[in-house]
Amino acid sequence: CLPANQERFANGKLVTVQFHPSAQVVMTAGHDRSVSLFQVKSFSLNPKIQSIYLESFPIYKARFSVDGEQVIATGTHHSMFFVYDMIAGTIIPIPKVRGVEEKFLRNFELSPDGSFMLLIGTSGYLHLLSMKTKELISTMKVNGRCTASAFTPDSSKIYSYSKEGEVFIWDVRSRKCLHKFEDEGSLEGKCIAVSKNNQYVACGSSSGVVNLYTTDGCLKEKHPKPVKAIMNLVTSATCVTFNPTTEILAVASRDTDEAVKLV
């Protein structure tokens, strides 16, 4: 296949590549302050649909909403974020979320049911926003600093991974902490994923080790034993993700070239 974004290669590092949830479209976004959409055709050209330029806003992360009607983009050094309404073709800046006192808003997660946006703040704060209004619903706090979070497939719980290697499990409805457990041997938590069938949780740490747990073990035990410890990465594990059928786990490190393993 030809490069998906060959009609407009980025002038800086790409931080996001994501397929649209329902259309034959791929999005790229990155440090050159732009979000680009391309139509995906098999072996012919992949025509550019459009590029959106966000002035003085290098992008940290961009994601399609679950219904595919919006793109949410956060910046590398900003407390605001942008929403691109794909139906209306308008860019909506969200300058300040009332009740969220954060210098930078970078990392976020969207719930699979499309109801919530979780902003991962500094000092262990997690801000749960309504996806519809982008207003604050509630704030939760982990001990230490939160580095990564993941919703369960039914959007009822959130797993939050702290820099200290602890994982906190939150009930989305009550915003109460249901349980916490220690990721075995983790010196510093980096990334976390829950499988689509809710059977497994994968935790990746700064040592490059990715521990695979059963969700049952995570919910019941303070020190669960991993089903498998994946030792293939030699640099920090920065991305873990399951395929839709929970048969493959991808683990990757952005600290070195070609550090992607499929388990």
C-alpha cells in the first residue's frame, strides 16, 4: 500500500494516526500544528480530504469521538483544547473547563460509550468531563502522579496507573475507588490497556516489561500475579493495545526505532 498521508506529509513529528470509527478515513496529527484527514483507498492514491491548522498549537494527542463526528485535540503546552466538528466544519476552542485548575492538558481518554472524556491532570488528578457539554462532572485523585488511564469496554470503570506503579480502579457512576493493586516489579507506570472482552489488563512500565493480568485478579487482589510478563522491549513501554478480538496484544516503545512487538 502507498503511504496513507502521501498527499500531505507532516512537517514535524506525527503523534496521532487513527482510523475513523465508521468511514474509510484516516487522521494524522502532530507537532506541525495540523490535523489532516485522508480517504483510504486500497492501492490507488489516498486523496486528502482536508487539513485543519491550529495556530501556535503543536498537537500532543488527537482522537475521533466514538460517533466519529468530532475530533478532540490537545496541545503540548496548553491548558485549553480544541474540538473540530466534522459535520459543521467548525473548530471550537475550549479555553477553560470550569473547576479544572491545570497548567497543561495533554493526555486524555474517551469512554467507549461516547459519554465521557477523562483528562489526566498533574499531581494525580483525574477530571471526568461530559462528552456532550465538555463540562466537569467530577474530579478523582490517585496517590502520586497518574501517567495513564483506560476505561473498561462497558465504560463502567476506569483503571488509572500511577507513576509509582499502583493501579487504581474507579467506579465511573459513583467516582469512588473500588480497589487498588500493585503492578508487579514496576518502578514507574507508563501505559495501560483493558481488552475489549474485559478479560485482561496490560500494564507497561519504564523498564520495558509489560505485565498481563486477568481482570478478576486485578479486582480482588492487592498483589495479583501476572498471567504473563512480556520482556521483549528493552526501552520504556510507551504503548499497549489489544486488537478487537483480544487475540493479539501490541506492545511498543517510542524510545527506539522499530520497537513494536505483537504478542
